[in-house]
Amino acid sequence: MIDTHSHILPGLDDGVEDLEQALSTARGAVQDGIEGMICTPHWISGIFENTKSIVTAAVESFKQHLQEHNIPLALYPGAELRVHLEMPAKIAQGALLTLNESAYALVELPAEIIPPRIEDFFYSLQVEGVTPVIAHPERNPGLARDPARLYGWIESGVLTQLTAGSLLGTFGGTIRKFCLLLLEHGMVHLIATDCHGHRNRAPRLSKAMREAEATVGKTVAARIFCENPLEIINRGTVTPFELLPLGRRFSFSLKKYFSFFGRDR
Ligand SMILES: [Fe+2]
């Protein structure tokens, strides 16, 4: 398995704090069967300025440490990019990283809202040849209110990446149900750990993969956890799943979503 979302690089954001934690986190990932990890520290303009040069240097440094400690985890550079008008230009200029410099960028929505004219923003990335991969859409209350909006984004070429813990109920039963619904309708392209440390939100994928297998079968689960991440690492193309129509209206407890605010990172 390959993890396409991790905050394992020490000291760059609100994830892993130091080298010791980073090594423990990497060991935990390997024990769970994770062979490769895209390092995706936050880029939030004015808060976490993790540009390409910073992330690339941190990845190279951590690779050396993994080698010295005989930890067989392959690392790739990336970033989790918070929606910002300057993002498409910065990617085009080479200042910000896509996922392993592929045509796929991990894009994070603000926790509370869907920004106005977000579809135009996605389009501005797409005209630069970049496909947005929406990080943890299941945790956005605006999308919970209106899953058809996410459906429309996917129809226009946007991909999604769920958090493994969400599927296992870590963030509550409502979010878990939303994950199952998204899976069942072909609306999930990747599932990743979004790990922030070896204890707090540890890097685990195997249990979530079994859960996905039970929901959509082994073939689809293998694409989500193994084949699609490989395509991204190899700078290939992820083929979306056939979408099933959203045949009924979904009602989620918004109270539960609002109680989750503030825990998004
Ligand atoms: Fe993240």
C-alpha cells in the first residue's frame, strides 16, 4: 500500500514534531504494510509556507535518516494545499508541489465552508494541467449538506481522497456513513492516512482497506489503496470509477459535523 497523505516530515507543520517521532511513525507505517508515503505538509498561505524547496530538502534529509535506521519506507515529496487564489500560478511557477510532481495536487478546503466559486478555482487548476484531489471531503459539513455538489465536481474531473480513520469511525458514525455512501457511488479515488504522528493519528491503512473490500470488493479496494497511488507516484493517470447516480436524498446530522470543527488538520 502507498499512503498519499502524511504529515511525517518533522517540524514543518502541525504534524510530527521531531526526528524521533518521525522515525517511530515510519516504523508504524511499515509494520502496517505501507511501502511508500507521499509527504504532504500543509501549505496554508501566511501560516505554513511549505514551498517546493523546503519540502524537497526535508524529504531528502528524512530519507537519509530512514536509510541509516534501516526502515524500508519509500518517500515522495508533496503538499496539502489549502485553497488560495494564488495556488494555480504558484504550481505553474514550480513554487508549490503537486503529489510527487505528478498532474495531481492534494487540495484542502477550509474546514467550515465551501469557498464561493470553488468550481472556477478547480477549473483554473485544470487549465494548468493539474487535477485537484480533494482531501477528506467527508469531513466538510458543506458537502455533507449537499453531496450532489461533490458529485458534480467529480463529473468535471476532480478526484477525492478519504481519510482512512473516517471510514473506520474515528470521527464519528455520521462521517463513517458518508464515507460508505461515497464509496458505494464510485466517488472515492484514494484513501490515505493523513497521519500526524505515531500516536496521534498514526499511519494505518490495512484495516481501512479491509473495510473498503467488504464494501466495494477487493478489485476496487486494490485500485483505491494500491493502483491509483502507484499511478500518481509514477506520474501516470488515475482512471475514475463509473459513478452511480445519487438516487436518494441524504440527511446527516449537521450538529455532529459542527461539533467536529477545529479538528480538521
Ligand atoms: Fe492533512
